[in-house]
Amino acid sequence: MSSAGKLIEGRLKHLESHLERENPVLLKTVQSFRKLDRVARSMGLLDPEDSYATQIPWWPLISVLGTFSAGKSTFINHYLGFKLQRTGNQAVDDRFSVICYSRENNAHSLPGVALDSDPRFPFYQMSDEIEHVAKGEGRRIDAYLQLKTCPSEQLRGKILIDSPGFDADAQRTSTLRITDHIIGLSDLVLVLFDARHPEPGAMKDTLDHLVSNTINRPDSGKFLYILNQIDATAREDNPEEVVAAWQRAMGDRGLTAGRFFTIYSPDQALPINDEALKERFERKRDADLEEIHSRMKEVEVERAYRIVGALEKTARDIEEKAVPELSTSLQLWKKRVIWGDGIVFGLVFLLLLYFSSELGYWQGFSFAPPWLESFTSSAWLLYGTLAVVVLVAYALHHLVRSITAKGIIRKLSGRAGALGIKGDLARAFKRNTRPWRTIFNKKPAGWGHFARKRLYQVTQDADGYIQILNDRFTNPSGDPETTEQQAKAIDVTKS
């Protein structure tokens, strides 16, 4: 079955309507994901009510992480130009807030179920993940997540995630799981620390989780480490020592390269009496804020490329990883079934030979039981017995098939994650064990010329989308006509 279920098809149409309004460049990629889904469903890699398009966030994600009282909410309010998040020196919110754009003039706060049930948002079905690490907590999704809407134009085309104050020493496992989840999905991660508490050694586990566990990631370039509320150090004899202490703490955890930003909120700045010092602090703050805001703006471009990259990678993974893995598993299954059949039917033959010998049915090398003549003289008895023998042999063969398949299915259950494949290899293999499929099939079910051709079309589509994005955002030749070509490229995506 390669057709999409009604539920997932409705979600994809809803996604297309949103992309048409907010990001038309990506509109046609949904059709390419549909092609990919058809191949994956026919192979059994994908459930009919699932789609590769729902496994990636379509809007750029910016996560703001940090310790308690690090000024995350103040930073977000200043960026939005809208007082959305509550602020305070103590923890004022213990939930993850997903903040997105709304045309309404007033901000709204919606419960966590709004995120858990909508595939367009980064916490889709997060309750299942929480349930795995904390039994019974999945039902309390509203205690972990909330959705907030805001009319700020800064949010148009992107999603902001504000995390609760981070303290790995006392954090619940479920909260750490959510933190790791959003780090993996985010296009940009801002890690804020509080310059008013420059004792990095007191939060060893927190630094380990936010720094040590991230610097070796292949996408470590998306992390920005920010020392916030640096204006509090203006009254110190040596404010540079505060920054140096944090840089040493970062270095102790392996972060020896990259930018380390120092900022404070212009809206809630402490008074600095020394004009020269004030001017120096403001100049450094403004330069760092400009660079941070510039990176936040760039994620819209990066996300478009990342989605197209995910489309192409998934197509290649199916052909280059999933198909070979399934083919190898089918060959292994065939060998095990042949060996199993040989052992089972060999034992049956030996048992029949033993009992027939004990009953005296053999005259030398001739099989001559007393009932043989009457048996062969009755056609219906002969054919009926042969039918029973065939059915028993068939049942034994399929019992062997089933037992040997279960072992391979268990092995494949965790292979998709290890290989980096999006899809269920165990389900795909199980489709190959259906009764009408012979063990001598070398190709996995659903894989053939048309499936390969469809994946080739998807990779070609991905190259075309990259060219459209390049035409929109780059102009290596300096040709003034490129502006007109860019407009045409965008019009093509809308058509």
C-alpha cells in the first residue's frame, strides 16, 4: 500500500497552504516529499499515516537556552520589541515556550497539546518521548510545553523556543530529553549565561550538558555562547576578569574556538556613571547584538537549504542504505530458511524411517506396509493423503520462515537509527516475509525500476530547488539581470 492516509494527506495540504503564504520557495518540495513517501510506503519503510515531510520542522527554529536568571526572557522581549515573556531574577516559568508569529494584535498562550498534536511544530508527539523516559508524564504535556503567539514582525517565517532556567544538577530526565530534542532540531542555539554569577565551577553538570556535549556535534557551528547582563560588571574593578573566568570555564570543557558574545539589554540596563566606560560597554553590546540578530535572520535561508538537503539525503539513504541493508537481510533469511528446512525435514524423514522400521514396514530396501496395496488402489485416498502431506510440509516451511524472520526483525529494529535512515527497516523486512513472497526474491518488496526512477526524480528535483535558492540569494557573476531572473524563479515556485 503506497497511498497516503486521509489524515496525513490533510496535513500535507495544510502545510502547502501555509508555505504558499509564508515561504513559496519551498512549496514544490512538498510534492517531492510525496514521491519519496510513495516509494517508502511501497517498501514498508513508512506507515500510511506518516510522511517524511512531517519529520522535519519547516520553519526555522531558534532556541534560547541558559541558566536561571540568565536574562533569556529579557533578551527575547527586546528582540521581539514586545513584552511577551515574564521576567525576574528567579525562575518565572518552568515550561518550554514555542513562540510564533500571529496576525492578531494581542498575544495568546495556548496549552502544550497544541504543539503535541500539530506536525508543523517541533514538539509533535513529544508526549510519547516524555512517556518513554518518565512513565505517566506523557499525559502531563501541558506541564512541559506551551505555545505563544505574538504579532512581532521579527517572528514572521521563524519559530523561537524559550527554555526554562537550566540546571542539569537537578533537572528532570524528561526536561533534559526535551532540551536535547530541541537542540537537535534547531537551526540556531543561543546559550546564555549570567554575568552576575561568575562562578562557573558551581554548575559543572550544567556546563557539561550545554557545552561539552555540544562542541563535538557536526552542527556545532549553530551554537552561540552569550554572557548576558554584562553591565552588572561595570562597577567591578576589573570587569574583563568576569569574561575571562567564563572563557576559562568554556575552555576547560573543550570550547577553545568560536565567538563568545557579551551583551546586556538596552531596555533594562544598569546606570553606568563613567561616560567613557558606558560608551565602551554600549559599543561592544551593540556590535555583539547586531551580529547575533544577523545570525538569527540568516536561519531563514539556512532552513530552506536544510530542508532541500534533507529531501535529497533521505532519497539517497533509501537507495544507498535501506535497500542494501534489506537485500543483505533477505539473503541471510534465505540461508537460515534453507538450513532450517533441511534440519526440520531431515528430522521428519529420520523419524518416519525409524517408526516405519519399528513397525516392520521395510522388506530389505523395499517399503512394503500391509496397507500399501489398498492405499494405492483408491485414487481419492492417494490424492487426499498427498494433499495432507503437502499442507503439512507447507506449514512446517512457513513455521521455519516465521521463526527465522523474527530473529532478523529483532536485529533490524535498531538498525535504522544506527545507519541514520529515516524509516522502519523491521517493518520493511516484515513486508518481504508475507506468505506469497518466495525466499528467493533478491529485491526487497516495493523496490524496482519504477522506485529507482522515482528516487532519481527526487534527487533531480532537489538539485533544481538548490539552483532556485542560489538564484534567489546569490549572484556570483554580478550580472544586473539576475534580479529579474530571481523574481522569475520565485514566480516558478508559486506556480
